[in-house]
Amino acid sequence: MHIISIQDITVKYLQHVLLHNLSIIIEDGQHWLITGESGSGKTVLLNVLAGLMKPFTGVIALKEGLGSKNITLVTSRHHFKDKTNTSTNMYYQQRYNSSDSDQALTVAQYLESKQPNNLVSGYWTIEKATDLLSLKPLLSKELIKLSNGETKRLRLAAALLSQPQVLLLDDPLSGLDQQTQLRFNSILGALTNSGITVIMSGSGHEIPDVITHVAVLKAGTIVNSLNANEYSPSDEHLEKDADINALSSLVKEFPLSQHNCIVNMNNVHVKYDEHVILNNINWQVKPGDHWALFGHNGAGKSTLLSLINGDNPQAYANDIVLFDKKRGTGESIWDIKKKTGFVSPELYQYFPTDQTALQVIESGYYDTQGLFRPSTASKRNKAKEWLDALHIEQYSTQLLKHIPASAQRLCLLARALIKMPELLILDEPCQGLDKQQRIHFNQLIDVIMANTCTTLIYVTHYANELPSCVNKVIKLEKGNVVEYIS
């Protein structure tokens, strides 16, 4: 029996064709992975299936009794609101300021708010969802303080409370460590066993056991659909070399370091209430070092980086030296940020999307989340050079919210690089990028590191995703250093 039948649909937005003559049939008992290179239309197709985008031409038919209220989409970006029920005043640094984070809902309050108003009970209750997704220890925790992996689990729990018959998941595996990915496999099994049809997007390099079929998108249409056991990801058309010529004028302007020490931490200890986040961390980072920071979801990596990036006020209660100055002896947050380029999944979640790609990149000069002063010709031209170097020049005049998620992340990478920082912190920078983009980006990083004195801290769950320049390692486990190679 057909659950969903899509025949020859074309989807347009403004003057752009997003999907073209696309057809797919989802049968009862099938669970699909939608894959393809970045910008191929995966997220658009999920939005169409959710009824959030309407086709310009073509036909969509749902099985009898299945309506949009029974189809739930979990997007790659969340839309959390605070206790005043507004989304505009939630900001990235709020997670580290206790008085501000008190304005955020707790996990329990958020789930209560997501329960349907009607009294008809369904299979999925808060008790069942939090048990399956290991959320019970987090019920009193504010949303703003959740790690990337915890946020993903919470949003899935909230989606289950709507009692979906079809669950759409946009790139759910991105940013999860290997242990969490394995647990996600069993979570999906519990969902499908409850009668839910799962349709998810992803890179195609990790396929959960429940997936029965794969659809491959290219340029807005399905070019192949097959059984999951017959599918293997293609490595065709991968970038062989970074365009060094495009980088040459950018890299030669990076400054030499004027400091003896970039980061020095002595017995750094951070806790919230009685919960220890970092336990006696000792770490020294010197100019020109290239570090990998490893750790499972919730190990303390983001908190550690927030102390370096100037976002966490607990830096003042610890013995931390940044750029030769002890925190609390006069150097402002903006002095630190001026020397630091920073990208993270959390910054991506909270970054405003109502400015153009060009404006977003130029805002990196001022460390603001968007450009709020008149553009200058020299800075705008430099932003264009970074757009070219990252192969996203076609999006320069489009609003961030209207371009693919992968291009959004590359814009934030360019924003971090444009001010030629002395320290570059890349927290899972390739999350959401396809394999071609990951290879190209890491080649760019290798070129920059080989031709500058820039210090690098690179966070990833996977050693095989590191640029080849990385030669030092620090690994966290439950807030403790368990590996240190300097």
C-alpha cells in the first residue's frame, strides 16, 4: 500500500527551481534514506513531504487517513524559545551566564509545552519518550545548556509527542559521536516497531539498520532509488587539490604571532550547581600548534572552548592565560575575539539568518552576528574572495536562510577566517558538509596552516576527518583529560 506517492513535482522558490520532475513512492513497511551532495534538494524534499512547501506542478497523494498533522519533521536547526515565548532574545552566550540561562525553559517544561492540547492519549508519552532517549537525567536542565547530541535527542522526543505516523528527520546523524550513533540505531528500531514510517536525509556513509530503501538526489531530482543493501556511497568527482591560487592573496596577509603563549590552563575546574563539567584541566597551546580536541557528546568540549573564546564568565574564577594575559587582568572579551576565529554547531544554531551570505562573512571583521554597519568596498571584496575560495560564490546575495545548510556553515567558516585570526577554533566545522566539501575544506585548512603561523584547535568525533596538519591531541571524557599528546 502507498503511504506517500509523489509524481513529477517541481518546486520553485523566487526564481530558483529547487526540485524538478521528482517522483518517489513510499510503501507501507519501507523506511527511506534521502541522500545526495549538498544543495541537491534533500531538505527541500523533506519540507514538501511535511506539507511546508507546495509544488508548482505535479501530484502528491497520501494514503487515506494520513494528513499533515500525522507527518512530523525534525529539522537540522532548532527554534527554541525562552519563558517569554519569544525566539528573538535567545543568544549563544546565554548558555554560560547563569542569570540569563534561567530565562530558558527546562527540558521538562519544553516537553510539557509540546504535548497536544486534546485529551486523546497516544502511544508516545513524556515518560516513554524520555526513557527511550535517555533524557530523564536532563529534565531539570535548561535548553540553552544542552549539548548538540542532547538537543537532538530532546527534539526527537518532542516530535514523538505529536504521535506521528510518518517521521521526517533532517540529517539526524550529523554531529553525533560513534557511541551515540550506535544508540540511535536502536532508537530508530523502537520507533519503527511502534508503527512509525521513518524518512531521513543524510550523507549515505552511515545507514541505520532500519533503512530499507535509498533515494539519491542530484540537482533537485532523484537519479537513483534502490534497496539499502544494494547502495554504496559514490566517491565520484571528489576534489583532488585545494585551489591554492585562490587562497594565495588571502593567506599571505595572515599575521605572525606576537605572543609566547596562546592558551595556558592550570587546574581549571568548572561546575554548575553540583555537576562538574571540567575537572582540573591542564593544557598549554603555543603559537603555531595544531591540536585535535576529542571527546564524546557531553564530555565538556564546548565548555572548554567557551573559556578560550571569551564566552564563559567562569574563566575569571580559574587560572587561565590567553595571548600572554591572565583572564581578569584587564583584557576584554572583544580583545580575545579579535584574535580568535570561531565556528561551532551552537553558533550555527543561534546565528541570525536574515542577512546575505556576503554580509554574514563581512560581519566577521566586527565579531557581530550579522553586519550592523555600512559595508566597505575593501571588506566586501575580501568577503567575495572567501566566497570564491570556499566555492559558494553563487550564494553571495542570497539570505542565509534561503541557501543550503552546508553553504550556511561554509559562510560561518569564512566569517571566522576573514579577520585572519591568530587562533582558529573549529568545533565540528564539517558537520552537515558532504564528503567533497569536507575534503576541500580540510585542504584549505592545510594550506592556511602550512603558510601561516595560525594556531589551530580542531574538534571532531572522527580522526579520519582531521586535516593532515593536526599533530597534537587532547581528549576529554566526562570532564577529565584522558589523552594528551603534545
